[in-house]
Amino acid sequence: MKRIVIMFLLFVPTFSTLASDDELSVALVGTKTPGLFDDEIPGPYNVVLDRITAKYDGPFKIIWEHRRRAFRDFQANSIDCLFVSAGRDNSFANFGVPRKALIFSSSVNRVTMKIYTLAEDAIVEDMAFLKTQTLALDGGAISVDTAVNQFGLTREKLLPTESLTQAFNLLMLGRVEGVLTFDNDYANWRVRTSNFNKYHTSESFEIDSNEDSIVCKRSPATVAFIRHVNAAITELKTTNELAQILAGKSATNK
């Protein structure tokens, strides 16, 4: 697999021979998630991005940032596109970014928000538990405002964390009764911890679900970029290669 470094340049097709490279360049911020999508500990999403941008032939660069900063920079208009993002506009409406200003790619992967508890405790199967217990939030996956406004949780019972390691340490110490995060983030974190067998979650109960995708500020350059990305995603799905990459079975994962 071709390794993605902190910043690299590819090339994006132009709309007009009169347009400058600066007008057509696309800057994408990659949200660092070690083991899933990261410049230092790469994972399946590195392979996906590599494949869907491989045949692009105009100005394109990627900048790696931690998720919170990546979202802030994207919302502040200093970045054209963001990956990984939820494939829906209400995630950005909360920050005052209007729907007409955004363009989303096709879905790369469906992910679900889960509640994880200690293995010796009961598996959580309904929202009632979440509304009465103290919970740690994976800060890269869910904010306190989203937990309160979208899921009706109690602000005073929510502890935002900087990492899943911090969140699960709070769970082990008895400071919280559960951890909220996405299933794919947990799956990639657990392979790097020796305590993975100390936690569990319901197979069927989902707090929320998202379609991971690329989101861009709408412009001639990003419309062309998303058009190319969507065609590449369709090809990967048609050949079943996307499923193989996500499962870590593609030859390009190695």
C-alpha cells in the first residue's frame, strides 16, 4: 500500500483551461484515527482514500489532524474537504454550516454508535440507562452538545475524553458506567489494548448510525473531486473490493 504522509500532492481534473491551479486545488483534512485512518498507524481507510484518489490528476493535498481540530478547521473555511465525516448535513448544521454549502460523497462504510460497559455488568439494551448514568464520551466521535441535543442525555453526567484509552480507563476506575463511541473506532482501538476482553456491548442495540464519507465545501473544484470519488467508490463496491479492504483482506492492506 502506498503510504500517505503528512501532506502530499496529487492532481485534480480542471473545469476550464482558463482556471488557475489555486482556483481548482482541493485540500482535504484527514481525521487521525490510529489503526483506521492515520498517517502514523494506517488502516483500511488509508487504503480506501488511496484507491479513490489514485487516478485523479489535478492539485490535491491531504493534511492530518486530530478529529476535533479537523472539524474546527473545516468549519472555519480553511479546509475544502474532510474525511472521515458522517454523510449527512445535520452534523454540520449544528455549527452553522448551511446544507447548500456542502457536498457529500457516496458512503464508504456504515458505522454505529454503541454503549460499552464492563464485562461483569449488564449489557445495555435501551436508552433509559444512558439518561440516568455517568458516561464517558469518545471526544473524537461525539460531543457533549450532540449527546444532549440529539440523544437527550444529561449534560452533568457526561465526561468528554481525549481518547478511547482515557475513556475506558475512567470505566475501569469506576468513574463512569459506560463509554459511548463508534463500533469501528472501538474495533480498531481494541487490537492495541490487552484489556479488550473486559468490555462488552449489545449486538443489536444502536444509539445512532452514520455513513462515513467525504464532505466538501461546494465549489467547482470540489464538485469535480466528489464526482471522481463517487465513480471510484462505485467501482470498488461493484467489484466487492471495498468490502475486502474494510475487512483487511485486500492485498493493498498489506
